[in-house]
Amino acid sequence: MDNEISRRISIARYLMIIGVVMLHVPPYKPLVEYGTTVFDLLRGIITYGFFRATVPVLTAISGYFVFSAVLDKNIPELISKKTATLLVPMLLSNLPLLLLLFAIQRYGMTTHHFTVTLYPFDWNNWLNAGMGLFGLPLNYPTHFLRDLFALSLLAPLMGVLLRKTPYLGLVLVLAVYWFNLDASLVLRNSMLVTFYLGGLAAVRQWDLRRLDLFAPGLLAGFLAAAVTIVIFHIHNREWFSLVSPFFVWPSLALIVDSRVGRLLLRYSKASFFTFLAHGPLLIVAWILFNKFGAGIPYPVFWLVTPLIVVPLCVLGHAALSSLMPRLSAVLLGNRTYTPAAQMPALANTLDESTGLEQGKTRVERSQAG
């Protein structure tokens, strides 16, 4: 993987996770409730349009890494790495919140309504809130890690299809997705398709710059589709999500060497920490806004909150890495971030791309918190 592709992956990862922060600014608002005001159009285009690409893009990158490193042929190593990079961070980022919410509900510390009930104690609620077995965990963005781990378990089977009959395999994966044959194994089952597409790009050694020449047109088409979705309240957006990587990835070529691209690359090492930490921070911001922000218009809260949360996560990542490097290493799944020109082998960068968008194929998310 050459320097330019490495930099683009780092930029894509961080930009998508910043998009995730914007997607999750509470409260959740169904598309049908969006009007034609400037703010509604802006928020709708971002939350139901442009950054609807977060999960597909990041899932495709994860699939690309897995199959480039041929981990699907080494099942013990695959499970070991995925446990360290996915399950452990998910559990560690949920456990403190479980204890905190239990205390809050036990002693009535706030009147804020949480969608998760931990008091009175119930094993099913605790297990689901901690691990996201059948729905959203307490730290709701981390359900993406749960789904990526489920996809990892399917990677050896996908690998056989990718190397023996890649395009028939794509048809089979599409059938599994379309008819929901995976049941609840992957909660957002469209990830099956984009993970496989990432593997297809790796195994078939696709030229990842092939569409760059059409980047301006693809970006314009992508934005036009986003606007159309919001204006006409298009409910079925699965098609948009599935094809979004083919629009977003080439479009990123337009900013790789720009000032924005360099800025994203500089702070991309904080991307996974931002992913883990932004959900609780947004809930705190929402509680404070409801308590003290009576004179502040909601559009100001929506615009300013990500500008506060993202830098806070950058500072939090730097502080954690400096003050508690061992805890940081475990929490972040032993991820190491180096300059793009010196990026390690693909096997050492597995699953650095993590992100989430609002909504799920089969599990609807209620209002944040």
C-alpha cells in the first residue's frame, strides 16, 4: 500500500468519524419530520445524506485490511486480533458507563430519560447494554464494533468465496443481505455487502485510483442524491448506503493534498478514541443544554457541539496516551498510529476504521441517551 493510499485511508477514517459525531448530536429526528428551512435542509443532508456513508466506507476499509492481510486463512490469529481490537475496546468503553448509569438510576441523580434501564438489576439488560447482543449497547456507537466482530467470524467463509468464485460470492452475499438470512448475527446487515466489497478490492487487487478522474462528478452526484433524499423524504436509503463507497472514496482524492486533508491526517491518530468517547460526551452536552440552555437556539447547539466534542477527544486521547499508556493501548485495541509514509504492515492496522451512523437496518435507534 503506497503512501497516497495510506494517507487517504487515514483521512477517510477520521473524516467519517467526525461525521459520526455530527450524526449523533441529539435528539434523533426522523427524516419525515424535516422541513424545508435552511437548517433542516443542512442537518438532513448531513445526517441522512453525506455522512450516511460512514458505516459503508469504514466497513469496506476494514474488509480491505482483513483480506489484504490474509487473516481469513489464519483463524486463531484473526480471532485474537479481533478480540483485542473490537471486543475489548467495546467492553471497556461500556463497563464504566454501566456502573455510572446504575448509580444514577439507583439514587435518582437526574430526571433525564435514558433508553437503557439498569436499575432494578436485570441480567438481560446488563448483558445487552454491555455487549450489544441483540440491540444497542449503552455506549450506542460501539454496536459497530460488535457487528465488525460478527463479520470477522464470517471472514473465513467469505475468503473462500472471494478466492474461488468472487462475483458469484457477491451475489450470494447480496442474497443473504436482501432476505435477512443472517438473522441477528449482524444487526446492520448491509455491512455484509460492503465488508465483502472491501475484500473483493483486496483479493482482486483493484486499482483504488481508477475512479479518481471522475471525482468531481461523483462528488456532485453524491451530494445531489443526498439533497434528493431530504427534499423528497425517501425512506428506503439502503441503495444509497451500498453504493456510497464508490462515490466517497474517489472524492477524497480532492482533499488528500489540501490543507483540510493535512489537518485530518495530523489528528487522525485520535480517530478511534473519538469514536469510543463521543457518545457519552454528546449525552452530557444534551443534558446540560436542556438544563441550562433555555436561551440558546437548537441550531446553535447542533453546530457548536461537534466543534467542542471533537477537540475534547483529541485532547483526551493525548492525555490518556501520555498519562496511562498501558490503559490507552488496551482501550484502543493496541492500535499504533505512525506517519502515513511509515505505516506498518496491514495486519497491524486492522480495524482502525470504525464508525457509525444513525439508524440501523433492523434495529431502530431511539433518541440519543
